[in-house]
Amino acid sequence: MGDTLIVEGQRVLATQTTKVKGTKRIADIPLGYEVKASGQPNASGVLIAQQIEALATDREDSQPPATDSVELQRQVDEQTQQWFRVARD
């Protein structure tokens, strides 16, 4: 198997052959980084990544990575609320 992450709502699977740029492992990609992934979807719709690129973002609305679980939960809740506001509009 491999490591899985969600990019723009798309489940992405990194295998042993996936080339990763910008970090050594996908587990090291900080929250808030821009992630680009390329590959082929499997029958379940999961993207089997041939390449994943992690880029630091300079967007003003980006936040630094959470340092503890309480802060991480706060950031997740904030992003979820923002998503629901956008979805309603």
C-alpha cells in the first residue's frame, strides 16, 4: 500500500514508486502547502500518484501549520465553516 492524502477533495495515493518533490515524504507536507499531483485514477476513483509536488504558498489567507491537536482542530473547523459558506453562496 502507500500513504494517502486529500488534495482539493481528491484522494491521492503515493506508492513506493511515486516521485515526491518539495519534501522527502508526503507525511512531511505541512498544512497549508500547495500540492500538485499527477497520475491515473483506479477503479475506486483514487488517484494513484506518479508524482506529487509540495510548494510553500505565499497566499495571504494561508495559515502556518498547527503545532498541537487543539490548534489543528480549530483550523479544520474554520476551514470547514468557510467551505460551507462558499457552498451556500
